[in-house]
Amino acid sequence: PARQETATMLLPPPSAGGGAIPTVDMSAPRGRGALSRQVARACAEQGFFRAVNHGVPPAGPPARLDAATSAFFALAAHDKQRAGPPNPLGYGCRSIGFNGDVGELEYLLLHANPAAVAHRASSIDTNDPSRFSSVVNEYVEAVKQLACDILDLLGEGLGLEDPRLFSKLITETDSDSLLRINHYPTKAGSGGNPAAGGRIGFGEHSDPQLLSLLRANDVDGLQVLLPDINGKDTWIQVPADSSAYFINVGDLLQALTNGRLVSVRHRVIASTCRPRLSTIYFAAPPLHARISALPEMVTAGSPPRYRSFTWAEYKTAMYSLRLSHSRLDLFHVD
Ligand code: GA4
């Protein structure tokens, strides 16, 4: 812990964010064409946006999932450990991945595939495993729908020959999508003083998959690395909005679009005052899916940047590296 405090003090302060974060009204007030261009632009310029009026009713699947996961995190440590260790799925506390990364959080990492969820849920809610898995499954159905909408808008906005190509990858029955629920507890003894905050909840990284959809309670903490007006990368504090979904471009979309879309680097600095609860759906293709730049994204002026790989191959690389590694660089053609 002492080492972490020192590292924290070296972090440059984030800029207060609102304005820099693109907001997309998914109800398409200016029509579908304008919406698809707006989504494609945000994903190309920031790799990140806030989706509002997204059509997922907050009192439905999200509220039921939050209740179930909060009840799980409130259990005694030894009861939670029954759903761990994360290998890589399951319950984890402080350690992230296999290579020594730590964070000030505990989490559940679940496969989004219904069969795999049911299997896992038996150790998560021993009283009523079928209820826990149905709550997860209905949430996944709702966010997967939103993910498909966004991916189709992206396909249209980028002018792809098959605009549904991205969404088809995640609706395959053997898609490798995940659901992660992160609980950042408060630091006992800090006296609720925000100035004593600044612990690294989840270190800097990009998401490896296609697209991530994050929803969190009203506790701040998420920061994204975005270019400022001079093009210099700056950490931007993302103001909490529990009614919105925050959308991240992942490494695979960057590779498929030959770098037109950018996978955004982000991190969480844990608050000391109130616990943060976030739920992230990572939309991924099947393991055997081959990822290479789409023909539309390759021109004489922009030749293929990355060599072709399968999602399985990419995952092997990602699990052998640290959280902050820019793993797409391994596939870069010079
Ligand atoms: C980052 C994004 C997702 O949370 C995650 C993480 C995964 C894990 O926790 O098992 C990884 C990390 C994430 C990338 C590098 C490796 C694997 C931890 C880690 C050090 C679930 C994912 O898919 O990649």
C-alpha cells in the first residue's frame, strides 16, 4: 500500500471534464444519418462517448442486477471467496490479471454466454443461483441490444459495405463477450476527506475487445486519456451519470478499422468517500474470429497497419502482458 500511495502522488491532476466528453442522444433527434455520423466521429476522435436516451429502462434489468451484485459484495469475505479465484473469470479482490497488477477494488468477471453464467452463478448466490443467473442474462440481453445498435450505427457512419458486420460478430452464439462488475470500496479511516483520495482503483489500460458499455452509480472515478486542443494527451475526469452508458472503443475495432477508430486509454481513481459500483459489458467476437483491416479501410495512402490475428491469439498475448501494455503494438507491421 505504501508504494501505491507514492505512485499516486506522482499522477498529474486530471482536468475537470464535462465539455470534452462527447454526448450522443441515441433517440436520434436529428435522424439516423446524423446519429451514425456522430457516433462514428466520436469513436474516431475520442474512442469514447456518453450515450443518453439509450432505451434501456433503468428500473428494469439494471436495477435488478445492481441489487443482486450489491448483495453479493456485502457478503463476508470467505463467502465471496467461494466464487474465486478469478482464473480469469470469477470473484477477484485487488489482483487484476495474472501478472502482478493490483487495484483498490473487488469484482466479478463473468462470461456473458447464458450457459456459462448459470454454471458460475451456483457459487455466487448459493441461496438462489438460478435467480442470479437470470438477472445477469436479462441484463446482458439488454446491453447486447444497445451494443448492436451502436455497432450498426458505426458500420453506417463509416460507410461499410456490410454495415452490420460488427454487430454480427457479437451476436454469434459462441461470442466471447464478458460482464464485469467492479466494486470500489471506501477507504476506512480517511474520514471521508476527498483530498485523501487518489488511490488507483483500476490502472491505465485500453479494453482489448470490440466495444465496452459501462454503467456506474453516481460516484466519480473514471478518467479517459484524450488529446487536448494542442493534441497533447490529458487525463479527463468523466463526471458520473448513473442514467447513461459510457461507450469505449476496444483494440479489435481499432484493428478492424485500420486505426480509423481508436481504443481509448482509461483508468479509475477510487474515491475515499462513497463506494463506486460499475458494470461493464465487453462485446467480443468468437475465439476463432479473424481480425484484419476491412478492405474499405485500406487505401494506397493507408496500408494495413496490423497483421491479421484471431481473437484467441490476441487473448493469449493479452494474458501474458501487464494491464497497461499497448498490446496492439505487438501486431503492428513496420
Ligand atoms: C482489461 C479489460 C477487462 O476488464 C478485462 C481485463 C482482464 C482481466 O481482468 O482478466 C485483463 C485486462 C482486461 C487486459 C490485460 C490482462 C487481462 C487483466 C490483465 C492484466 C476483463 C479484459 O478483457 O482485459
